[in-house]
Amino acid sequence: MNLRRWGLLLLLGWTQLAWGAPDKVDAFLRTEMARNHIPGAAVAVVRDGKVIKLAAYGTANLEWNASASTRTAFQIASGTKMFTAVLLMDFVGQGKLKLDDRVCQFIADCPPAWKDITVRQLASHTSGMKPGPVNSDVSSVAVAVEAAKKVPLASAPGEKAAYGSDDFVLLTHILEKVGGASYPQLLSDRIFMPLGMTNSGFDQATLTEEDIVLTSDVVPERSATYQWRADHQQQYWFVYPQYTLAAGGLFSTVTDMSKFAAALMSDKLLKSELRTAMWTPPTLNSGKPSSFAVGWTVGSYRGRAEVGHSGGPALSDTVYYPDDKLAVVVLTNQRKLVPNLAHGVANFYLPPPTFLNAPGITDATPERTQALKQLLPTLIEGKAEARHFSGSAKDALSDLNEWLPIQLGGMPRLSRLVLLEDSADHLSRTYRAVYGKDMTLRWKITFDSMGLIADLDVADE
């Protein structure tokens, strides 16, 4: 390398050339970290099986001032369910079980109420089993299954999707019975070792009987987890008893997560037909599709099919667009978040949605739309006043003013508001809000007879 080239390297900065110059993703995540009090984060972007972005930011442990890196092990919480789903589909591919097998084929002394529950319904939260709080006193999967037998179903199997823990307790029992090993060992043998995921595993955290001592295995380069409290950080521990590990509790690095995402873009872990089955939601008794597939959430974003899972609620956030073979993983150590960072990163790689300039429908009450357009920015700023609301929206205003700024505070300025749906009485309306050039949200608003907002919901689209 000649002296002129060395001079250029020094001028531009060796670190930036070696490790990747700061880009729009870096700027976006650093801004969101500052806005939401996130000490440390990491991101991976994978396209067509290749890692095209891998970076870490901030601090993994505030007490030791340890920097986050692409080797930092973050708690991914419910993001673990994606791995459980892959393990399940691996066994389906081997012919060891079928998604439509009845769970009573695998469970002794099965309650009569469970006779119609299938493995698919367990994995998609549509079994009808009652969601319940985690009990640290339950010593094993077998004990948890026996306890579940005594709890009546909350709904008929297939009636609705209800996110909870008992589904995955039974699923753990079935996987361990079929696989002949513990759930952590099965993950290690079937996923981690084949993919070279050398920094993923469980801490086996346990509370003593007196609930005064927490013990856990050593997790190399583990990030601490934090929760912002008004004006300071507090450390926060997620403790997953052994019987709940299939539902949450995995620690992983963004490097390992990128290997997992890349493998799902080929037949390396699962053949195409198994991946399709895993990402296909079951049909509910009503004839409508569930919002959960086999261990993965399903939906659409920017007009593209999307699967993924978050955890913590936003310690981990993984989104995958099968048609584009594009995956984004964002890991953080801030619990008080909503899972929107992966979407924010995906915006830099996905084209604008095809519906962006759709005209909407005729607005019979434009004055109501104009009033809403003026109110939405105050909601995102957390400054909405009670005089604009009634009913459940007024009751929840304090929570709305707290959480909407976290969820949406990084959006550009509102550009336009488009009416998409309107009830005959003009009280139930759905709007597309366009922010900046091409970012959109869907607002569902219910007005009362006085024109006040009685209920509202906002979602990415």
C-alpha cells in the first residue's frame, strides 16, 4: 500500500473503513437509544443469506461501563419461541410427529377437555388453555403439566388466539418426549451447534425457596437488563423457571441471531415446505386466520408479508420478509420499550408501500378528520388533554401519554391523514396517517355522539 493510500486511510479514519462507516441505520438507532434511554443495542441485517449489516452501540453493563459488542449476549425473552418453532418443525420433517397430532397422544392421563387440542394449536396459542402467571416454585416440566391438567380451558380449542405460557409448557413436554433430551440440549444439538451459534444458551436462573437468593449459570459477555424509572436506570432481571424455557429465556448475540436468520433463507435448517407450514397461521373456528403461526407472529408491513417475534417486550425484535429474503434483528437491554426498532431499520431496506398514495374514501365529516389531524401530534408528544376524550380512551389517557411517545416519538412530521373506512354513523373510522415521505400508521378511532374520542388503536401497516 503506497503512502498516498495510507494518507487517505488516515484522513478518512481507519476505524470507519475497517468496521463500516456510520450510516443511516447507525444514526437512527443512536437517536432512538438517546430518546428511549437505551444503554446498549445491537443490530443485524441479513439479505439473501448474507449479513449486510452487523453493529453494536452503547453500553452492555452500566456498573462496569462495559461496551456492547456484536458478541454481547442479550436476553431475547419471548423471541425464544422462534427457536422452539424451528425445533418443532425439524421433528415434523423427521416424521416424529405431525402438527395436527392430538396432544393426548403424548400426555398420560390426558384430561377429556384436551382431547381435541392439537400440537399446532399449542404452538399458535389457539389451544384454549388459560394463560397464567409464571410460578417459580414449579420444579419441572412434568410438575407444570400436572398442574395444567387441573385448570379448566378458558375457551374452546381453535376459538381464539390467547398469548400465554401453558401452551408452551405442554409443547416442551412433547418436544422432550419426542426428542429424548431436555429442551436446552435439543436446541444445542439441532440448531446451535449446526449453525455455529457458540454464544447462545440459557442461564438457568433460579430463586431459592425463600425467594431471597437468585442463582444462575455464567453467561459469557452477558448484558445486564435495565428499566428506565422517571430519571434513572434500574437493573431488571427476567427469571424464567426451567419449565418455561421454550417460551422465553434464551440469551443470544446479534452475531448468532444473524446466523439463525440466514439459515432460514435456505434449506439449511428446514426445507421450504416446512418453513411455509411454520409461517402459515391456523384458521380459527370463525373461519378467520389467527395472528400467530407456529411459534411466530404473522402479518404485513409496508405491504409485504412479515413474520417474526419480539420479546421483553422489546429486548429482542426480529422481523423477516420471506418474499424479499430480508431479515432485521435488533437487540437491546432496555425493557421499557415497544418493539418498533426492527421496523425502523427495515424502512431503510424496503421500498415504499404500494398503497402509499391511495386516495381513500369520501369524507362525510371532514371537520372531524381535521380535529383529529391536529390532535395526533399531541398524542405522540404525550401531551394530549382529557377534554378531547371520553370512555375507555379517557380512562387510558395517562398510559397513552406515556407509551405513545415511546412507540411513535421518532416518527417524522405528519404529512397527511387519509380516511380508509367509515361506519354508517361516522363514529367508527380508520385512517392512514402518512409521516414524512413514506412512513405510515393505521389509526382506528371510535368517536362518541359528541365527537370525542371514545377508543383508539394505532398499528404499523
